[in-house]
Amino acid sequence: MFLTPDLLSEYIECREVKEQVVYVAQWHSLISTYFEPEDVIQAMTIVYCESRGKETAVGRNTNGTDDVGLWQFNDKTWAWLKPKLDIISNRKNPIISTKVAAWLVYNDGWHHWNSSKHCWKGHDNVLLSINTQ
């Protein structure tokens, strides 16, 4: 798809997604290791939306739980995953958290990041145009 001025809203959206991906470019190699090529841009966009690429990010929730790391894994989700996947590292470890994120995506889908869906969802055509530019 070639973007023209009559597709301005798509162009702006594409530019915004591209800026998000560039912002977290330091994680491209790591994310590419665990995600399929067609999912890398979406994964990078989620990392941007969740933590702005800060592996030490901590989000405090009103229910008293914390979301931690690049992927902002919640206390409850991490507690559920630790014994299931034999995780011995913490959520701030970008390698472990990315590996776990990929496992979740390929075994249960992207819905684990629904809280930031407004930021990353619906970019399918935008992501396609980024990949072909």
C-alpha cells in the first residue's frame, strides 16, 4: 500500500507507530529472537505502550498489585507463570520477560496486554506498511 495525501490519517498513524518502534529499537534483536518476524513490530509496539522500553519500569495498580518490567507483568500473572514455566529470574530481566511474553502470545494470545490495547491494537494495516517500506 502506497500512502498518499488522501490517506493522511493512515500516514499519521503509521508515523506514530514507527516512532514508537524506533523509541524501543534497542530491544529489536531480543524481541526478534523470541517472536516470529510477522509479530516483531506488534511486540515492540506493546513494549513501547507498556513500559516505554524501560526494563525497570514499575506500575502500581489501585488493587495493590504491581506491573513490572518491559512487558509489565502483573504480580498475579507472574506468580501463576513462575511454577508453570520454572522461572527463577525476576520480571525486570528483559531476556526472561521477553521469552515469557512470547510463550504467552503463542500459547494464549495477545490479550494479556489488553490494558494498553488502546495504544497498540488496530495497527494491522499500519504495521504492514511499516514492514514494506
